[in-house]
Amino acid sequence: MRPSTIRCTLDLELLERITARRAELDELEEQLAKQLAEVRAERDELAIAEPVLERMNEQLAAQRASSAPTPGQVGGQAVMLVPLRTPNTEEAALPPDYQRILAAVRQAAGPVMARQVGEVLGVDVSVRGKLEPLRGKLVRLADHGWLRKLPHGRFSTLL
């Protein structure tokens, strides 16, 4: 082969390689552009979602605050009101003491007496003056539909 033919063949080979590499790079550029568009779209969605989530959290906090138990007055003393249980009333609407009492009754194997609940809650059950307020709270929970009062002074959950 003559040198000019060899040179021409090499030039054609190089030209084919360059063309093939260009095609690869064009394809890669297209893939990267698509990925970049997806990343930007997701970032824009997150930028919108963040303030919406913050606003929803604020609304939920306001709703919880408005449905939180409010102190009432009995005999000139502030007392926490126990809401009636309805399908829309959540346990969180109860004052914390009542939530703990409800949890103690729930964790028992069956119906419990006030004394057993007091033991779980760490109340000195040997002192009647400390057990009677607990019994009153259990009765109040039963009267408002949170517990079921059974014969012989036992209490159980409704479920």
C-alpha cells in the first residue's frame, strides 16, 4: 500500500471513531439532561412540600390545643374536665393523669380494682385517703365512656 492510501485509511478510521464517540457522548448528554430535569423537578416539589407541611403542623397543633382539656371550676378550685368519649375524641384529649390510669387498666390481664391500678401507678394503696381520689377518677372515666365499670367495683377497658 502506498503511504497516501494508508494515511487515508487511518483518517477514515479516526473519523469513524470520532463519530462513534460523539454519538456516545450525545447519548450520555441526553441521559444526564433527563436526570437533571428529574432532580430539578423533585427539588421543586420538595420546596413546595416543606411550607405546606409546616402549615399543616401548625394547624394540627392549633387543633390539639383547642381540643385539649380545659380547667374548670368546682368549689372555687381548678379541676380538669374529662370529655365524654365519642368516636372523634382521642385519648390525648384526656388529662395526663387520666391517660396513665387508662393505660394501667389496659395493661392489666382483666378487670381490675382501684387498688391494683394504684399499685401500678405507684400510689400508696394502704392509705385510704390516697386511694379514694383514684377510685373517683376511675368512676369518672367510666361515667364518661372511657372505661366500663363492672359489679363489685372492678373496671375494664371497653375493647
